[in-house]
Amino acid sequence: MDNWLALFDGQTRYFLDINDSSVKPDVLRFYGREALSEPFRWDIEFTTLQANIPPEQVLMKYASFRMRSGKSVHGMVTRLEWLSTSKDQSHYRLTLSSRLALLGYTRQCAVYQNQSVPEVVEQVLRKHGLEGPDFEFRLERTYPPRELITQWRETDLEFIQRILAEVGIYWRTVMDDVRGLDTYILADSQLNYQFDVRLPYSEPSGLFDGAAESVWDVRTWHNIATGTVVTRDYNYRTATTPMDAAVSVRSDAVTTGEYYRYAAPYREAGDDASPEPETESGAFYARLHHERELNRSARIHLFSNAAHLTPGQVLEPQGDVITALQEGVFLTLVTFRGARDSRLHVSVWGQPYTERYCFRPVEIPRPVIPGTLPARIESREKNDTYAHLDEQGRYRVKLDFDREGTESGYGYLWLRMAKPYAGDTLGWHTPLTDGTEVAVAYSNGDIDLPYIAYALHDSEHPDHVTRDNPTRNVLRTPANNKLRMEDKRGEEHVKLATEYGKTQLNSGHLVNSKGETRGRGAELRTDEWGTLRAGKGLFVSADSQAKAQGEVLDMSAALKEIDRLNQQLQQLEIAAEQAQALKADVDSQIRMFAQRLKPLQEALLLSAPEGMALTSGEHMQIAATKNVAMNAGGDISAGVMGNLTALTGEKLGVFARTGQLSLKVSEGPVEMQAQNAAMRLFAEKKLTMSSASDISFAGKKRITLIGGGSYLRLEAGKVEYGTTASYLRRVKRTMAASASAKPVQAVSLPPPATMREFNPETLAPWVTPVYAKSCLKEKGCTDAGTAEEPVDNFGQMTIFAQPVEDDCCGYGHEHEHADDEVVQHAQSAKKRKSDAGGANAPAQATAAPLALGTATGVMTQVWGEWSLTGVLGAARGIPYVGAMMSALYVPSAGEGSDRVPGRDEFWYEEELRQKAITGAKATTRVRFFWRQDEQGNMRVYGVHTGEGTPYEGVRTANMVWNSEHNQYEFTPAHGADGPLITWTPERPEGSDLPSHTGSNIKPIDQATILVTPIPDGKDEYTTPPFPVPDERDLNDYILVFPADSGIKPIYVYLKTARDEPGVATGEGKTLSGSEKWLEAASSGLGAPVPSQIADKLRGQEFSNFDAFRTAFWKAVADDSALLSQFTRGNQALIKKGYAPFTIPEEQVGGRKTFEIHHNERIVDGGEVFDMDNLSVATPRRHIDIHRGKSE
């Protein structure tokens, strides 16, 4: 205080200095207001000897107002008011304001993208010349960048006040006496309050207080506050995610009620149970709003004479104070009033200090845009041909008001476009291209929630429907795809067109591009290919149906004509049967009429009442898998200028009921042959054979002429004739000569014609029906078996094996082997067609090195017989593969056969090939898998799957030809480093390997492989193959080869990864002290592996999963805390490595103990020994998991 007194003389208490000004003011009186989160304002009256002060001498000048007590205020003069002038002096009033007040003189519209609130505020402050020393962010939180922050018709001051208040950041002013400037501290927590401000609580003396600073005359106000703030918002990016948050901040205030705030601006709900929720989450805003409510629950007012009091301080009154002052008062507003002839009066407003919540600025509502704003669609390329969209179908736009020169395509955030119809990957979306004018609307008027409301035409993009064509309704795309509907009366038409191939569907009054009439009715045309397809049936008719009256499928006229002609043909058939001629298959036509044409089931019916013509510039073909029938009430005429050929696979019959059968040739011979049977000519009346030249009869063995009982027989070395009555010979002379013979002219006849049978559905050569539906192969039935039967009933089974080089091997493991030698083997393989074999094909057991890459190894036959010439290979680490061919081969099967069911009860190659392409499964009635028996030996087991069970679908896969290795390969869809299965059609030359190669191939010592029905769960089965593995763990495929390979599909089943060695990994889950481990085994995915068990097993190597299972339960036995949770009987089992029994309600059939479940299927890449992939489940829950049932 003494230092300050040295600066002044006399009674002057206050000084005002205006920089760079000749004005010398003498302070008369003043009023100052300082508050949190707003610029300060000091109204100061002064007198001066100078009259008529020019405003530029004062305005926008830095000034400092100092008090004798030590307080200094540095700011900018923003207002000057002349009050009066006398002979001696002039009286003025000026306003000294914070530099931030100057932001109130800049009002604009602006867009900020991908910036946080502090970043935007700093950008605005720096734009107004404030530098680093002028402001400081003291933030305890990290604020995320926002997609969009919009300034709309606000001053820069209003803008930063609003966005800072939105996130609860307050600011206070600090005077920098060194630079003579006001500075600002922006903070968001109590940690940045100004503490250690203490004053005695005592009212000053009425006469003289000795300049002692104090506070006095306290007043308090307490209000009821809202008890809970609930927020909810909607975010279309996560449309189904709950966005609710409810927060109630602990405080001493009296609270009640609930404040529900909808459409608060946040992207995620946040954790409303946390005292520090995620910044700018729903819980964050709910807490922020509740803190504002609590700020209003208590207010405190004090008087003081201390000039150094300022907002942002925590004042601690000393002495005997009321309860409201004991923790301190956080100052939010301080006003100062003084004069040349009076002492300083300070009025202080604040709120009780608390650590439970912080001061928050009053929320300032966002500006509202009630309508729309003009904008243009913007692409990264100017005049882009196509729409610029993101993965959600959103657009970028350039708002017309935005003056920032941003990079093209980045002027605004991605916007959704409102549409008349929308849904799950359905709706109406006509893409907008660069430059299109759109109207941007704002949800609830919120300036930060824009969307595209609609598009508009403008002078640069004129409308395509104007006064020149007001009757047209047109939807046209940039590529001129068009839907046009003309409403002009008498010329109505609809046109659906695309420029590609000028493909159009025109209906009604047809016009050309000039609007000239070019037809009436309907036209479907294209310059490209055309297809007309109807899966259930197609009726094409020229029968009239005036004014679109009548049923669409009114086929009565066409069917009546077909029925009438069928009846005529039936009469002809009866006549042909009586004449013992070849009957026509009229029955099939009648069946087709009744079953296909009348109900129009997958049939094409063409009808024209006055005629029909088919013409072709080149060729015309008529083909049918079964029958072609032509009926005519009059004549059928066939005329050709070239050859006319009639070819039949069986019989050819020609029958003329009343007229003659005429066969005449104008030029050239007539030749008739019965190449492999007899020929007969018969006539009820006279049979005449005549020639204008010679007639020759020749028979290689004999000729016999018979007439009325007499005969003449000519044969090799003998002529014989005879009669029962007289023999009359009338000749001029008879001559006898030496013996002679005339050789018969040899006629070369071809061997019997053979034909390959074709599949009537695919028109491809018929292939062996393969593995899909199960029963005895010889009988051809398709019912699932009900008794145990050998595998030979279903097909030819063979087992292959390969040496396993080391324990590390697995599918996808690579070995550093040179593959030059195997490639040479592959290239030397012969390109002969494979012998696909058949039901009676001899077994040709073959094994040879396979031309494989480093990821696959040679498979050697170790069980069964094989009749395909070629070599099977599999990925290294797969020791055994079982394969079956000729499955369900029934050579006599055929549709309509009374011996076996129709072929539609089997899968055929083309069907399986299509399933392999689409990844579908083929149903089957028998499947096979590998499992160790009770002695630890590897065995193959087969089971009947049962209709409708999860087991009846087996995966199909295409074998693709690898021309580099000369082999077929199958690589699973989920990928690996090489093929899983390979097949070389031919053995490399010079190879003659024995049935076993390598001492480490374990032989399969199994006399036969049996197929057993799966039990219905009523009885207990404890011996293999029961319990049957989960369907998800069966590792089998039907491999389908290309159509031109000649190789029939093969069913293979691989030794599963459960039987491979592995090392235990995973961390397990820590159980709480009171948690019962296996209580969760009957719900969800079951109970996880405890972390203490994972710690014991991690890093250990196991020969297979069964060995791991035993070790797992023994590890549980070694943990006393876990073991104590089981009964004594179960404890004994666990100590032996056996799974404990579940309660009876969770047992199913013979499955009574807890089971270990793989959460991610092994066939989908799930790790076998990863304990984080394992859980323990009851049998009932385990079954429900695989059936996809929830708890």
C-alpha cells in the first residue's frame, strides 16, 4: 500500500491513461462490471481542459485505469460520450472494454469442419490479432473434433461464447501489468479457480476504517434444483444404438423432478454412471446441464471495499461467518462504483464453493435456420460424370454462403439426402452430380444438423419439362435412361428406355424423337441381345381381348384348338394300332396338355387365331428333351431345297389311314437298308416291282421265291425248285454248260450305332449319380438307413495317408523344400483321359508321387481299393484322408422306371457344380469322420444323418485345374497358403511306390467300416461313434471336377484338427471371489476357462484335444477353491481327469457330463487349444448353442 501511495499526491485516487492520445483526463466517477465468460466494461466519467475532443483521439486506443489501492484495468476505449462543457472544463464519459468486446463488431456466417471447440475458439481469437500470451487454455479434458460447427449470423463474440458454453468452458480476465494488456484464461474445472483470497468479514467503521479491506452484509438465496437430467439423441450413423443418459450430480441442494432434454448434440451415449463421462457424450452433456441447474440452487451477495476482487476467485471470509461462507465463495460477478469524492464500493456475487460440481456458463441457444439454404453438389472433380458418394450414399455440397476457398469436394460434411421412400437397402435414390443445385435443410432448425431436402433446376441446369411439353411426365438420368409418360389426350404413351443398345419398351401411341407417329400398340426392342423369361410359364397370344377386359391367362381359345387336334390324333392312333403300325405317343401330349398347358406350368404357349409364321434368314431349330408333337387339322407340308433327314434313336413309323403312301425320287437312286435286322414288304393286294432297266435280286446265303405253294431256292452250289402239281416250262431252247457261279456284290454295312445317354435337364452327357441320398446301392432307394450296415452298400471307400514330417505341421505351414523335382514330375504326367470307373469297374489300387507345391504332400493308399487312375494329395499336416467314389451308382435309374426311383432323387454333377460355385451344401444321408477308439487307435466311423437334422448338409467344392502343376486343386474359401486337396489325373511315369511310404505313416487296422444310425437320445451310448461330433466339426467335402475332365465327384473326409498335436494358449477369465464357476455353463456360450487354470496349462504341448481335456480337469482338481464347488463324487471324477456330472435337468440322452465348447468353429479358423476360444457348457446348453438357440 505504501508503494502505491508514493505514486500519487493529494487526494487523487484514480487515474486514466489513454495511449497515443493528447487527452489528459481527470477521473470524476466510474462504474465497472466484471463477470465470468463475458468482456468487462468500465464506464468512466472524466473532466478535461480540452474541449471538442476528436473521437479518433480516444476511440480504439489502449487505455489503463488505475486505482490508488493497486487495481489496474487495461483495455480498449470503445465509446466516447460528451456530457457538457463549461468555461473551465469539458465533461465526458468513455467506455473501457475488454479486447474481446471488439469481437462483437464482426458478424458473419462460417463453417468449421473436423475441429474441436478449443481449436475453433483459438482460430477466431488469432484472426482478431490475439497471440499466444494473450490467452491460455487450462483444460482438464480433451475435446474431440466435431464434424461440423456452424456460425450463423452471430458476432464472433457471440459465437465463441455460445460454443464454449455448450461444452462448459468458462473464461476469466487477468491483467498483464507488464504489457499493459488484458489476457484471458479458459478453463473447465475447479482446479483452475483462483484460491487463497482471504478477507475479514466485518463492516467498516462509520467514520474511519483505516483503509482496511473487508467484506460485509452477506445475503443468500437458496432454490430448489432439478434432481436429474436425462438426455436422448438420435444418430443415424448408429440408428439402433441406445442414446439415453441420465445423470444426477451429488450435492447439498434440495432437488426434485427431472429435466428431459431431447436432441442434445452428441454422437454416443457415454457412461452415465461415471463421475467423469466421455467428453461430449450424452452423459457428459447431462452432467453439464445438471451442474448448471445446481449453479442456480444457491446465490450469495456481499459488499466489500477490496479493489482486487475479481470473478474466478474463491473468496474465503475470515471470522465468525454463516454456514454458506465457510467453504468459500466462488465469485462470478463483481461490480465497482467510485468517484473522486467518495470511497470505492464493491458488490460481489457468487455461489458456494464445492468440489462436487463446477461453475458452468449459462447455455446460449443455437441460432435456428427454419427454412433451407441454397447449395450445390460438389465432387472432387469438376463436372464429374458420376455422383460423388461415400459408402453410405451421402453427398458433399458447397453452401452458397460459405466464402472459404476449400478444396473441391471438401467444402462441407457428408450429407444425407431426403428421399420419398427408403428402407433396408431399398428405396428411391437418383444420384446427383457435380453442380446440381440443392436445398439444404436443418433438422429442428439446428445449424449443425443439415441434410439435403431436395434438388432444384436453375439457369445453368434447366428443367426438362417446360411450357413446350407440359403434358409429359419424365424421369431422365444423366446417361439418358428414361421413363416418359405422355398425358396428351389421344396420344397417351409410356416409354422406358436406355441408351445402351437403344433398348426400349414403348406402349401406346408411339412417336420418334421429333414427336412424329411411328406406330401404335406396344414395342420391345434392342440393338443387343434379347431375352423373354417367365419361370412359371409364358402365354403369347394374338387373340383379341378388347379394352383389357377378361382374365390375363385366358387361354381358352388356344387350349380348345389343341384339345380338338389331340382328339383327332387319338383317332389316328387307334387306326394305326389296328393296322399294327407304330403308334404315336399321344398319351404324352394329353398329359402335357392337362399337366403343363392348362395350368401353364413352366410351359410356353403361343396362340394366333388367323395364323402363325416362323422365318429365319439362316437356320431354325426345334428341340425337345422328350417329345415333339405336330398336329394339323389339314395338311402338313415340308419342303426343302437341300436334304431332308429324319433320324430316330429307335423306331420310325409312317402310317396313312385312307390315302396312299408315295415315295418317289425324280433323280438319283432309292436305297433302303435294314442294317442289323430283317426287311419285310407286304401288300393286301397285288405287289408290283418293275424297272425300265434291270432288276437284280442278291442274297449272300440264299434266295427263296414262293408262290401258291411252289418255290424256287437259290443258294451256294445249289438250285432247288418244287411244286405239288405240274411243272410247265415254255422255252425256245435249253442249253447246258460247265458249272459257274456269279459272285454276290458285297454290301458293306456299318456296325450297330451306339449313343451316349444325355441328362434331360442339363443336356450334358449323363453322369454317375453321386453321393447325396443314402440307401443300398443296388436297390437305388433314398431313405435313410435304420440298421448298421457296411460302407460297401454306399460306395467304394479308400483311405489315403501321408508322412507327417514334424509336429509343427498344419494346414498353411510352409516348408523350405525345393519344388523343382515335383514340378518335373507334374510336367511329365501323361495327358490321358481318366478312367472314371463304374459299379463293375475292376479295382485298380494305385499310388504314386503327386505333383504338388510345398504346401501339399503325397497321399499313399493304406486301406480299401481304388478304381481311378490318378493320385490324391492333401495339405501337409493332414495325415489321413478318406475318399468314396461310385456312391449310389444306379445304372438302371431313370425317370418313369418301375424298378427304381427317378433320377431326380439324386444329385448330379451339374447340380453339385452349381452348389460349389454358390457355396451351398448338398443333402446327404450318410457321413464319415475320424476318431480314436478306446485303445487310442485311429478309426473311421459312418453315421446315417437323418432328414431335417443339422448333419444332413455336406459342403461342396470345385476342383480347379492348375495348368502349371497339371493337377486339380481345391482351396477353401477362408484361404490358406496352398490347396487343401489336389488330384493328379495320371501317375508320373516310372513311379511304382508300395502301399506304404515312410515308417511314420500309422496304418489303418480296420476290417470294415460300418454306418450306424444316430440314436434318438433315449438310450445311453458311450462307445464310438457315439456321441457323434458336433456337425460344425465334421471335416468333409464333395469335390466336383470340371465337366470336361471325365472324373466323377468324390466324397472326402479329413482327419480333424482336434486330433492334431498343439500347444495351449490363452489367458482365461478372472473369477470374482464369490462367483460360482459353472453356474454360467447352462446359459450363453457357457462358462469361460478360469485364469488360474489357463496359467497352469499355458505353454504345454498336447498330442490331441482329448489329452488336453484330461489335463484340463486335472488342473481343476489341483485348484482347491474350484474343486470345493463340486460334490464328493464329482471331485473323484475330476481328479482322474474326467468331466463332472451336471444336474439331471441339463443332461440329454447319454450326455450327462460337462462338455468343452469351441466358441469359434474349428472349420472357420477357431484355435483348438486357445483357452480364450473355449467354454464349458452343459450338454443341453451345448446342443442349443449349435442349434442357434438363445438362452
